[in-house]
Amino acid sequence: MANPLRAEVVRLYKNLLYLGREYPKGGDYFRDRLRAAFAKNKSVEDPEKIKEMIARGEYVARELEALYYLRKYRAMKKRNITNLTFGLLHIKILSLQ
Amino acid sequence: MSGRVLVGVKRVIDYAVKIRVKPDNSGVVTDGVKHSMNPFCEIAVEEAVKLKEKKLIKEVVAVSCGPQQAQETIRTALAMGADRGIHVQVTGKDYETLGPLQVSKILAALAKKEDAQLIILGKQAIDDDCNQTGQMTAALLDWPQGTFASEVSMEGDKLKVVREIDGGLEMIKINTPAVVSADLRLNTPRYATLPNIMKAKKKKIANVNPADLGVDLTSRVEILRVDEPPQRQAGVKVETVDDLVGKLKDTGRI
């Protein structure tokens, strides 16, 4: 019935809670909305609907991972100016003089 | 080629944290500050795990040098797919002066001890930006190196590495055993999710002393002073071109 799915739901919730700690708007912000979202669907019985919602939750988890990765990648890219960039800047400055 | 890959991972202040200099200018504030694995080390771990998933290597060993907290970084590597960890215990003054030279000596000794076929490191750490450890390790072991790797593939027992260099990409073929240092575009590291972290708790982390490896940790470098970069001056807006020329003349530019 809903019982084997219960473990999956709990696992999803814990995973999202863990992922949400680094949310840009704050871990608390994310946690409050996570709890609200899960509480709202507390009384759903239909296993098909539950599976659908679990899939949606897993999608959110993947979106969070992508968000974190892009943020980190863009920060690293911005900081790691290579010799080539300096070289181009140097040429540009020389050409302005 | 089957065998063991050593991946070096470094615990650094998290990339998103605002760095503050200590009031006595002796260093940077690290107490109570969020730390995490160096982003380039994450890329290195991901590459090693990918090689294992392709069945090109048998075992991924994550290595970190530092105090007790370095174990957290090793745990993250284990959660990403490394098989076991080695924690080289370095504490106190030794840890403050630990630099690429000492770490590369440690890695070289471990590579021989563990009979590693490949060492993958991040190209540089975001706290010191040295970009030296990979190169030094290769030199100490007299192994070929593929640095700034944006692509790594195996062809028989040779390694094909595409390097990001000034002016573009360079493809080289090197023998194994070798040292590779990972650049930003090598891969997209996977996130260490909670289930994987739980599974990784069962994996072993061995404790090792640098003295046991016969490594001398004395530093040849002494940090004299640490300062914040100069504050960026606000720009000035001008109304007309004449104003601009006037301002440039004032400041002696023209």
C-alpha cells in the first residue's frame, strides 16, 4: 500500500533537507518551504500520485545540484583569469596608446 | 591498464565565504569558518571515479594531508565514489607551513608505497593558488605530467591528455604511470548526496604519519605578512567628453 512508499518519501525528504542547506536564500528558507510542501500532500493515498510527487521531488534535487554546480563553476571561471586573458588585455592596452 | 589511482584532496575555506584577514596580519581567519573540498579536487575525484566506472582502473584512493578535520574532506571523496582514504596527519605549526613541496613529497612517497598507476590532483587550491603540487609530484617521481587537463582518455597503457594552454588546446600522449592535474572543464563533479554519504561511512580511512613515509616537512618559505587587497575606488561619472579630458589631465594621465 502506501507503506513501502513511505520509506521512499522519508528518504527523499532527508535528501532534500540535506541539499537545501546551501540554498542561496538560506537553509531555513528552503527548509520551511520543504516542510510546507510535504505537509500539504500529507493525506494523499493514491500510490500513483505519490510516485509522481516523489519524481517531482527528485527533479527538484537534481535542479539544486545543477544550481550549486553552476554557481561554483561561474565563480571559479571568474577568478581563474589565465595568462591568455592577461595577454589579450595587455595587447588591448598597448593598442590604445 | 588496471591499477590504483591516487587522488589528492585538500580541505580549504569554502569558495563562497568572504575571506577576512586576522587583525595581526599573520594569516586568514579560519576558526569557525566553513570549509569544504577544493573545487578542483572535486573535479579530480570525479575524473578518477569516472575512470573506475569505465573499468579502466581498479581502485580510487583519496588522500588528504592535515589535522583531524581533513577526514571530512576524505569522507566527501568516498561519498563521490572513492574506494578508500588515506589521512596523512599533519597538525599545528607543520600544518600552517604545509605547502606544495611537502605535499608532493608525501604524495610521491604514498604513490610508491601504494603502487599507484596514476595520480590525479586539482590544478590549484583556491586558498593559495599555487599550481605547483602536481608538477612537483611528477618531478619527484620522475613521471610524465599532464597538467591543466580538460580531457583525459586512455589508449592502451598510454594516457591521452588535452591541456588548456595559452592560445588554445594542446593534445599530448604520455606514458603511465603519470600525474594529471585537473582544470575546470575536465568534468562536472557529482554532488555527494546523503545516501552516498551514508554508504561511504563503511569505507576505510587509514591514518599515516609523514615521518613513517620518511618525509621532512620543514618549509623553505616563511609568511611574513598577509594583507587584504586594496579597496577598489568608486568610479567617477562625467557629463561630457570635455569633462573626461579635463579629469584625465588633472590626474596626470595625459
